[in-house]
Amino acid sequence: MDISIGELARLTGLPVKTVRYYSDIGLAPEAERSPSGYRRYDEAGLARIELVRTLRDLGFDLATIRRVLERQAGLAEVAGAHADAVDLHIRRLTLRRALLRAIARRDSRPEEVQRMSAFARTSADEAGRIMEEFIASVFADHPDDPFAARMRGALPELPEEPSDAQIDAWVELAGLVGDPDFRARVRQMVGEGARTRSERGLSDTDEATPRAGQAVVERAGAALAARIAPDSAEAAPIVDELVGLFAGAAGRADDPAYRAELVWYLETFTDERVERYWELIGVINGWPRRPSLTPMYRWFTEALRARP
């Protein structure tokens, strides 16, 4: 078969200029030149041009196509790698679409949109790096803190097809971990926690303090449900019971000095934003939803402050 460059262009649906370029760079060299210097192609040249066009339509770059044509890489191997890249691209587009819908639902400032977009369009590895940088910053002075490992073990992982709620949580989390005030607050809690454990000789396996905390959830939660005011007489026995549990866990006597210290402890380690951080992680990772514990601790703190 003797094919001119014009005929080859017509058969492959490519511009003559493109066919000439592929020939010049060696992807589909002509079989010969006519006495007048015109390029002539054979069936092999036609097949190569059609393969190049197909691979270009699939998104392969010219360097990869050259490796395939020169048999430096198997077509199946290259196609598999490219399919993986396409999957990643689809995931990013899906995430981008969900992000745009989330922005449409929110009344966000321009700087918030920029931060959200930067966070949402990252790959899973990049998002993990962002979260790791946040954790490293808040535990910078206490790298061996046991809670650092727990936070690293609970990083957010968006599913392939995230729901609107998961995208909203992802966007909100982006703003939260990037907020300097939030980072400073978490860093303060980490530092005070380390100091408290050291002074009291508590270990990571301490069970008495969590039991006291669970009692706050149960007893203060019941008080809230019964609409018992923190400064009422009905609150007094609840406060005495709870203080006794915390004092026992700390090896302290229930006296005014300890109660003042307990108020400080509760105010230091109760923060709606920290609780919200874990709520957002749970939404993104699809964990079962848990009720907020902050109202119970706020009630106990107010009830304790109402009794010098």
C-alpha cells in the first residue's frame, strides 16, 4: 500500500500537520520519499499513526507512547498505570464537584473558599500530610505524648463517593486545623495534660479519672434532662458525689483548694472546638454519631463554681 500524507491524514482523522510532526519525531516515520520529496506511507505506518492517535485520545503523553512503540514498556503495563491515573483524576473531579456544592450551600468568605479548595483538591497522601503537620505542631513540645499516637491513628479518610455531610465536615475540618487560635488551644491542653499527669503520677492506663468523667456524663446529663439549675439546692448532692469521685482518682481530699483546682481543670479541658474536631473526624470516617458531652461538663463546672 502506497499512501500519501494527505490520504493518511484523511484515513486517521488527523491534520496533515500533526501527521508530519509524528513522522518528524520518529513515532510514525514514512516508508519512503517520492522522487519529488513527498512522504509516502505503507500499512505499517498507517497502523502506527492510528495507534498513536488512540493513545493520545486516552491521554498518554508522547514520551510514553514512544516507549510503547519501541517496546521499552508493555502496552498492558502502561495502560494499567494510566487507568490508575484516570481513577485518581475521577476521584479528584468527584471531590471538586462535591466541594463546589458545599460552597454553594455555605456563605463562605473568599479566603475560606481558597483554603477549602486547597484542602479538598489534595490527594489522600497530601491531606494526610496536612493533618500530620497539624498534629506535629500541637505536640511539638511533647512528641511522646500518648494522645499524639491516638490522633494519628484517627486521621480523616474520605470515601470514594463522599456524602454532602462528609464534604461539609471535610471543609469545616480544613478551616479548624488551619486556625492558629485552635492550634494554640490544643497545644495548651496538651501541655497542661502532660503537666497534670506528671504532677499526679498518673499513667496512660489510669482508669479512675475516666470513670469519674463517665459519672459526669450520667449524673450531669440526668440533671440537665430534669432541668435542674446548676446553682440550685438539688444540684448540691450531685456536685458532692462527682467531686468525691475526682478527688479519689487524684488522691486528694475534697476541700476548697481542691474544688478550685477542679474548676480550673474542667475549664482547661472542656472545649467545644476540640469536641467538634472529633465529631468532624467521625462524620468523615463514617463512625457512629455520639452525643455531645460538653453540656454535661459545662453544667458540672457551673454547679461547682456556684459552691465556693
